[in-house]
Amino acid sequence: MDKETLLDWYRQMVLIRRFEQRSAELYQQGKIGGFLHLYIGQEAIAVGSIAAKAEGDHVITAYRDHGHAIAVGADLNAVMAELLGKQTGVSMGKGGSMHLADVSRRYWGGYAVVGGHLPLATGIALAEQYRETENAVLCYMGDGATNIGYFHESLNLAGVWQLPVLWIIENNNYGMGTSVDRASAAPILDKAKAYGMNGEQIDGMNVMEVYETTQDCLQKIRDGEGPQFVEMITYRYEGHSMGDPLRYRTKEEVEKWREDDPIGVLERHILDEKAADQEALEAIDGEVEERIEAAVQFAEESPLPEPEALYSGIYVEA
Amino acid sequence: MRERSYRAAIREALLEAMSADERVFLLGEDIEYAGVYGVTKGLVDKFGCDRVIDTPIAETAIVGGAMGAALMGLLPVVEIQFADFIAAAMDQLVNMVAKYHYRTRTPLPLVIRAPAGAILSTHGSTGPFHSQNPEAWFAHTPGLKVALPATPYDAKGLLLAAIADMNPVLFLEQKALYNEKGDVPEGIYTVPLGQARLAREGNDLSIITYGAMLSPALRAADLLDGEVDVEVLDLRTIVPLDKEAVLTTARKTGKILIVHEATRTAGFGAELAALIAESAFEFLDGPIMRLSSPDAPVPAAPELAGYYLPDVNEIVTAVRRLSAY
């Protein structure tokens, strides 16, 4: 991988991490309300896979959706403003943390009902097939989503119609507080086989591996091999959402995963390959800090929606 | 005028829309063959199975999939085999479809057709899972539109309007009407969503109804000719609701009988009664009355099913009671 790409991934991953850390602070200060699900620990997946997609490809995910929004290039200011419920937010303050979207970038959004977006992914893929394009859909979900009905209907439909969908399972080991082995009757990869896909399992903490696997899968889809399935093993360092007391796992377990921190893995790779030195990485950290602070300032200074906005947009006006 | 059945009118609407615009396509279970009620019969011969798409039995994937295609600018028309089965896709409809435009301002031109209502015969009915009238579920969800055509003319015109609409529309076909015939013009025409039709003018009392109950309401009004001068308003769509037409007839006659096939409690009739009470109270000369199915599932047994639906005799009796005020 060339130096610019590695540094760009580093920049994006640090940007997501710091965005999430700042969001947590704003939440604790009462400036963000509702529910907030942090992507800390999983950054390599959004960054590596979105880097591998073509311009016409689509992205759709669940409620842990800040990382994907940032990786597709959504306006950082507008994403932060959405979290604060401001009129300048990506969804005009009406969606909030779990319902970001940037349709202009083919980012169809985050969805707060587990697995609820999987049927949509099949429909977007069906439309691309209907129009005979080469575009594919990257559909992200957590391990928990593989146990809900949507998963099975959607993977079956994609298999029957050979739709251009890449199913990406971000297996962070827990569906809320319930570990995968308590929730899934079979290994997740076996479920792909049930719907005619081989599927593969990779290290979701390694951005290079995520990128290469995603690229291979998208190529297979464009070569007419039908839907593809990748289980990316990862870990969230924080709770399911803010306020999760984390009684279901040990501190030792969290510490062990921190050794594989995705930013740390990439940082070591960059230094080993001499793509940049520590000083250059610190300079990137500094730039990120400025961007985050600018986004927070923008969001805090943005106006709240007017009361009339409550009624706008429920229907398309003729 | 040319006469066509309600079923044929719907098929014509699909055929006209698909001929006029390549973005229109159909999704549903066994629709290539004809669908359970034969509405889509023959369309695959004209448009091929790329546009008349058979699906697995998977209502959630059908509705959610159609939503995805609609977001991409296609114009999917979904058939759900029975309106009862929409329950299997309720999350997609209520949480995904209904709220997407509110979140992102992306148009969602999706039509969901489904046969609703009970068919009763001396042999029994279609039973508790193939006979329901779920329109109130959808009316209670901001973001959806709900059409219930009562005539072949409206079936074609409302469906063409629904396909042209940039919002999600539930199009509840009335099973009892599929074989009913009426005037249906050739070519494309639309009946606007949200415009009620005065099906019969009268001065003494108003029946407000929609869907399959229009026909017994009109027969009851005819039977009462010379005794009570009954006005009959057919809503055609309950979302959007033509509030002006509802209030105009309420102010005119001052006596309101609401008739629908759906069950009573929290049925759409309750919403109409509340609207009239709030906005035309001073014009009323009697209680707002409702006729509906009872608060019970649709029974299969013929001896029970016979009591289930409101019929002409009950409407006549209710009109006489109300007109006595």
C-alpha cells in the first residue's frame, strides 16, 4: 500500500476515534441526548471497506453509524450538528445519532431497529440489477443482526436473485450484553453457507486486511458471482451505548483486545514500513483535533430547528 | 362507457402504468401466474419476468426490498397476498418506509396493493387470517397514505394516482368487489388521493363510508327513498382525509352514520366521529353513530360469519334510529 493511502487511513481512523471520544464528552455534559453508540475499536472496518468501494457503490448500516458517515466523507460539521439535534445536521436534527444519512454520497443511513436495513440493501441492489449497472451495496450489521428474521429473508432473497450485495458482519462479540455464543445457534459463517455463499472470516482490527478482502469481494460481485459475505472480527471498547455498566465482560478481556487496537496496528505498520515517522503521525493527530473542535463549535453555534419543522417533510409535497 | 370489473380495472391500471414508464415494476408472491385473486394475470406475457417479479414468501424482504428500489428512483408496486400478511412486514412499513422522507427528504414512491376484507358465503368465510381490514393501523402511522377504492372507476384512477405519488401508498383492494362491474374509461386517468366523492345527494342524514361498504350503503339509501333522504359520502382515501367533504356533509344534514367493514374499537370511524364532534358539533341533530364489524376476529363458520359484516338491513335500521332524533 502506498504511503499516502496509509496516512489517509490513519487520519480517518483517528478522526473517527476522536469524534467518538468528543461525542461521549458532549453526552456527559448533556449536550447530546437520546442514545449514543460509539464506534471506538471498530474503526478499521468502516475505513478499510469504504476505501475499497467504487464511487457508485452504496453504504447502509445499523445504529452504530458515525464511523461509516465519516468514512464516506459526510460533512463532519453536519454530522456533529445532527448529534446535537441542530437544524444544520445531516437529517435536520430529526434523525439524531442513530439515523445519520448522506444520500448524495449513497450513504443510505443508519437504522435503529436491528437488522431492519437488510431488506433495504436487497432493494437497492435490485434497483442496480434492474438498471444493469455494476454498482454494489455494502451492507453492514452487527453479530446480533444475524439472529433476527430480516437477516434470513434478506440473505435468501439476495441469493435467489443473485443481487450485488456484500454483507459485512462486524462481529464485536456482543449483541448488547449477550455474547455471540449465547445468542447464535451456529457459527455466523455457517449462516452464509445456508444461503449459498462461502463467506470468510477476517481480522477486523487490521485495516489492510479489511481493505483487501472487501476489494476481492466487490470484484467477485462485479464478475457476476452473486452476493458475498465477510465476518470481520472486532471489538468495541466502550459499552453498547452510553451508560452501559459493562457487567458482562472482564477488564482483562478489554485490555487484551486493546493490544490489537486497530489504530495501533496501523501505526506500527506505518512505522515499520517507514511510511512516516512518529512526528508526522502526531502532526496528523493535531490536524484531526482542529477539525473536531471546529465541528463541535459549528454544532454548538448552530440554531435549533424551528417548531414548524415538526410538521415538515412527513410527506412529499406535490 | 365501457364496463369492466374491479379486478380488470386494477389490472388495466398496472398495464397502463407499466407501458408508460419503465421504472414501474411489480413484486409479489405468485404474481407471474396471476396472484391469488388473478389481478396480475397475463402481465408477465407483456412485460417479462424482469418486471413482474415473483418473490419468495418473505413479506419483510418484499416490502423492505421495494423500499430500497423506490429510494433508487424506481416505481415498485408490491402485491401482498392478503392484507393480513402485511403484519409480517409491519416494522419495515412503520419504522422504515413511513419515516424515511422525514429523515432524509428522499422521495419514496412505493405502492403496496393488498386484498382486504371478508368474503362470506353460505359455506363459511375466509377466516381470521385472510379477511381483516387493517386500514386503521396505517392511518395511525404518519408518513403513509391509505386508499380504499369502492368502484372499478376509482380502483383504476386511484391506483394510477398512487403510482404517480412520490409517497408510500397502501392500496387496499376490496375482496368483495373484485367481480363488481362499472364504467372504466380507457387510457390513463387519475383520481386524486384525498378527494372524497358524494356518491348520493340527500338532505336528511349522511352516511360516511368507504371501500366495500359503499354498495350496501347506497342500496340502503335507495330502500329508504321517500322515507329518509340519505346522502352518501365515499371517502376513497382515509389518508389524506378529505376533511372538508366530511364536515360539509355533517353541517348539511346534521345526522351522521359512519359505516365501515373494519372492527369497531379504534377503527377509522372513531377518528371521523371525533373530527365531526370537534369541528361541526353545533350542526349536529343527533348522536354520531357507527356501524362496523364487531370487536372479534372474522370467524370461519358460516353460522357465525353471517352475523359478522354490517349489511343493508342493519344500515336501514340504523338510519331509521338516527333519523328519529
